[in-house]
Amino acid sequence: MTRNFKILIALIALVGSLLVRNAAIARAADQPGAASATAPSCCKAHPATETQAATKLRRTLDPMQFTGPVREAYKVAEENPELLAQLHCYCGCDRANGHRNLLDCYRDHHGASCSICTGEALEAKKLFDQGASIEMIREALRARFAGQVN
């Protein structure tokens, strides 16, 4: 055989093996919950870790240990953690307690003793249920609660 013919055969074999490999990867990727066969272990899906992160976001105190509007506010936090996590609390707990967002107020007993936190959570839920965007909710809470003293 000539040298060019041997190179051509080698190239055809290489292309064929790449096609078979790519088809196997595509089939694996089409499987539900499957990570890419070529992804490094650090980049593959970790369902247990993702579930733990979602659970951590939702951890608030049990609303049933409170009464009245405070219970309702803790229910809002328990049922809508993604909403409250996007909102600033205007009572000053960010400076005094290290809270990063309104949801943090309901991870401890702070929300139970703060009328600003309670008012913000209930107002945010009402506006959310009316279809307000997160930006509109933020502006409404800022206008109503910023500068208030608890």
C-alpha cells in the first residue's frame, strides 16, 4: 500500500471512532439527570448538594409558634423564601444583627419582635400576589418603611 492510502485509512478510522464517541456522549446527555460524560467531577450535577441548598434557603422558624400578624409574616417567609431573600429590611437589622435580607429576619426570633419586619413581609406578599415585579415591591417597601424607627 502506498503511504497516502495508509494515511487515508488512519483518518477514516479516527473520524469513525470520534463519531461513535460523540454519539455515545449525546445519548448519555439525553438521559434524565445525566451529567456530561466529559465533564470533570467538579462540574457534574450534585443533586443532594443542590437539594440541601434549596432546603437551607427555606429554613425559617415554625410559624405555628407565633400568633396574629407575626404568624402570618413567618408563614410568608416559610412559603416564599425566594421573594424575601431579594428584599432589604429597613429596621436596621443588617447593621445590628448582620442580616443580609428580609428572609434572615425569619430565620431567628427577630421578626417576631419587629413591627417593621412584619409589615414588610406582609406588604411584600400582598404586592407579589397582585402581580407586582420585584423592583416595584422593593420601591414600595422603601417608600413605606425606610427611615422608620421600630
